[in-house]
Amino acid sequence: MAPGLGKARQRAPAHELLTLQDDITCAAGIWEDREVVIDRNWVTSRKPDDIPAFDREMRTLFAQARATPGKARAETR
């Protein structure tokens, strides 16, 4: 990840890529070890077991985008 790209963006760690924690932190990102992390229009998860939660949140994001075209999801969870 390029320096500053993830500045203050939250994301979940990729299960098989846990060494990315340092990269994310050095890029000013916020490391979250949760099943799914939503930060505005970014949805991330840790591992294949988290795919159901990731899918649920992506569907929610797509539905919100369809309901309000051109407006990014404003919340972070």
C-alpha cells in the first residue's frame, strides 16, 4: 500500500496476509481485526470464513448506492 493511501481508513486484515498490518499502519491506515469493516465506500474482511458478512455488507452498500446515486456511504462501522 502506498504511503498515505489508507490515511485514517479502517480495514480488516486479510487472513493469509497478516504481515500487511505494518504496511497498513505505515500508510496511515487503521488496523481492525474484525469479521468485516465498513469505512464509507470501503468494505473489507479478514478471511474466507468472513465472506457471508462481507457479502451482506456489500449488498447493503450497493442498495444504498442504488437508492442515492452519486452519494458515498458516509458512515464508518
